[in-house]
Amino acid sequence: MNKTMEERSVSTMSDNNVHVINHPLVQHKLTIMRKTDTSTKEFRDLLREISMLMGYELMRDLPTEGVKIETPLETMEGQQLAGKKLCLISILRAGNGFIDGLLDLVPSARVGHVGLYRDPETLIPVEYYMKVPEDLGNRQVVVVDPMLATGNSAIAAVDRIKDHDAVDIKFLCLIACPEGIKAFQEAHPDVPIYTAAIDRQLNEHGYILPGIGDAGDRIFGTK
Ligand code: URA
């Protein structure tokens, strides 16, 4: 179904702290990424491009401050980013696919990593790696993972990040599903979700339908 001009004119639809970035370029790139026959290289390139477009929307409210500069003709007050550098935190391993595109936008951002695996008996996420800047409390933190599926890893990662004093957190994913959004918002109602799509449902193996398959495998070509 074709989108009307009116539907296209709003690049982000926001409801209940969930922001769907429905810009035509984001939607076009996502459609190519979903296709089974899209190659690993193409997928990776598109993820880098889409993360820039999504990051651009997500970073709309970054604080700025006035700074006096000299143009070749006169003195003026320009705007520059203010405050401590942003911190991007990747949930390993698929979150890494978002980092390069976001760093293209904010090259001096700090980058943290959280690694979690699911204990096969208890199904509880267990942390195996965590490295983040010390002063998260003073930074805007953007946690990235392409798929918000069950929500378990995103919830556990944000729990750990809050343990490190972060208060200003946003969650960025490519595709979410109603089950993951519900679980995440119950655990972290203060953390807005930014996504390119809300897909229909989770399947019994924890994959999002229609989705893109295993995001890590598609980024790294491991299948
Ligand atoms: N993780 C993925 O990589 N894909 C899904 O569909 C769900 C979780």
C-alpha cells in the first residue's frame, strides 16, 4: 500500500514512549535488509546507513550551547553540542552493527559494551562482559541492539547500566515486537524506545515475525 504525503510528512510516530522512525529512507532500507537474499555486505552497509538516519532522529534533543566564532566576514554565535560526550552502549554481539553509523554522526562519543548469555537452566541472563565509562551519570546513554524480541537481554543490560549510575537512557533497535515492548516498558518505563518497525509477534523460538532472522548472523555472516 502506498503511503500518503501526510503519512510521510512525520518522520517519527511517537506513542507511549515508543518512537517509530518511519522516514521513507529508513523504511526503504529496512525492506531491503529483511530480504533473505540480501548479502552480508549489503546488510552491513544498510545497517550503518540506517543507524545514521535513526541516530539523527534520536539525537534531536541533545543539549547545545552558544559559542562565539569568526566567519570570514564577521563574528557570530553558533551552536555546539554541550555537556559530557554521549555514550553508546552495544549489547553484544549484534549491537555492534549499530556503532559505526552512530559514530559517523558523533565521532567523539564514548562506547561501552555489555555481554549477556542466557543460562540454559534458569533462562536468566548472565553477564559475561561489561565495560562502560565510569561517569555514566553525567552522560546521555544510547543502548543499542537491533532486535527487541523477548526484551530479556535489553532489560538485563539496562539494569546493569543503571547500576553504573546512568539516568538518561534511550534504547535504539531496528525492529521491536509487542511482547518485547511490553516487557521492556514494565521493567524500564523511563527509557524511551526508538525503532524502525514494530513487527507482528515473537515465535516460539524467540524470533520476531516477519523480522530479519538472526541479526548477529546477518551482520557477521556466520550462517
Ligand atoms: N534476535 C535476533 O537476532 N532476531 C530475532 O528475530 C530475535 C532476536
